[in-house]
Amino acid sequence: MMIYLGLDNQEKDRRIADYCAAHGVEKVVILSPAKFTLSCSFANSEVVEWAEIIEYKFFYRLIQEINSKTLVVVNECLRTQNRYDLTYNCIRHFLNQTSHQLIFQHLPIIDSIEDFMILFDFDTRSRWKREKFNAKPLGESRIEVAPVAVVFNTIPVEIDAKLKDAYRKEKERLLAHIGLKDPHTIPRNLYLMSGKAKLKHVESGGAGLFAERRHYVGRNNRFKIETLQTYKEPSYPDAPYMVFEFCHNFIDFVDFMALSRQSSFDVMVADLKVDQWYLARYREWAERLRNATASLQR
């Protein structure tokens, strides 16, 4: 039993091969979201994608097939902060069929240290399932951490008076009609308004001063920027990327970091309060990640 944090695919495969050789494993079952392809060099291996785990045809077959000679690999399966998620429950059932398991995750959290307890539940047969994060029980699990330090550097983007006025009016309109809607609707929508100013910055060569950052990542490619990838891409072959705009949900940024293997980011930030809000929000998240990583290193 082991939790590995921060490893790339090559290191993951090496850990699997070493474990199989040392423990007489006959089959490897890898549970993994489709986007996190993990090629396993072990001859007898099977990959079950995240979406398939709860399907009857996979669940009941695996419950029967996983035995004391099977290694179950849980790869990048921290997908929701709901500790009692149905897919998590299915994974725990698989892990109860064997003593051989390895857990791989790029970052230990989605948003808070409590997220790590999901991985800890996997590794400890859910003995602490109803407990909040506490450093004392961590000794029950072997945790290997390759720290990921996240840095956000700002690239200022100028905006004109016309855009500032349009931003003010849109903010007033959104506030007037918010009603019972999710209050995060307001920053989600306002944040998109700086897009045209950022596009001009890109087209004018402003961002081109940073030659190694000419690839961008954003919420969508509404401006048809040739070198921009969205947060929903299955891979990011052209890292490093400049952040054209942050995604709203942290899980999407966590996936982007894991797939791009990037941890230092130049971020385009317009002179609007919502841009500053997103930057502060992500810097606070980076601090939570740093503190979580430090608490897991022993």
C-alpha cells in the first residue's frame, strides 16, 4: 500500500513494475480517467476508465476477478470533493478484494486538505472515513511526495475607458438580476469581458515578449487564437502555457497542471476588479496547496 504524489507516467510505470516483481502479482487493474492515459509495461494489465467503474458489467466482473494476486492501481481518481461519491465507494470495494494497491495523484488536493482524506481512505480500508484531516493517523499510510510549487506571475493588460464603462454596466445588470442564482455567476460572466483586451495584447505582440510562453490556455477559444488550448483538452503537448484566463473550477486547473506538468505560470491580468479577484483566488489556492504538501511530508 502506498500513496505517490507528483510522479510522471514513467515513474508511475516503474513503481508498478517494481511492486509486481517484489510481490508476485499476476494481474494489474488500473482505474483511471480516460484523459490520464497510463501505459503499463506489465504484461497482464487492464485499464478501467473512471466512467466505467460504476457500470454493472465492469463492477461485478472486477469484484469477482480481483484477488490476492491482483494489484489495483488508482490513478488520478481524485475527481470530486464528495468523499462519499458512488465511484469512490466502488473503488473501495475493489481495494477490499486485495492487499496490493498503489495510489497515484499529481496534487494532493482539489481545493482543501480535506480532499486528501479521499486518497487516505483508499489506502487505509476507510478506517478513518468519518474523520476530518488529522496529521496523527497519516502514519498508517506510506506517502511519497514529489512537491509541486505553484507560482503565478502577472502580465498586465491595459484596458480603455470604453471597456471600463461596459464592465460597470454589465456588473450592475448582473447584480440586478441575480435573484436566487449562484452568486458565482457574476464573476464568471464579468471575467469574460476582459477577453477582447487580452486578444489585442496578444495580437500586438505584448505577450510575445515572453517567447517561451506563446501558447495559451483559456476557458474557450471564442477568439480563434491558433495557439490557445482550453481547459477541457485531453492533453497539452506545447507546455509551457500562458494563462489567458483562469477556469472557474479548481478541478479543471488541477487536471491542466497534471497533464501539462507545468507549475509556473504567466497570467494575463486586466485592470478590472474581477481579474484581480481571480488572481487572488488562485494565489490563495496555491498557498493551500503548499500547506497541504508540507503537512504530508514527514
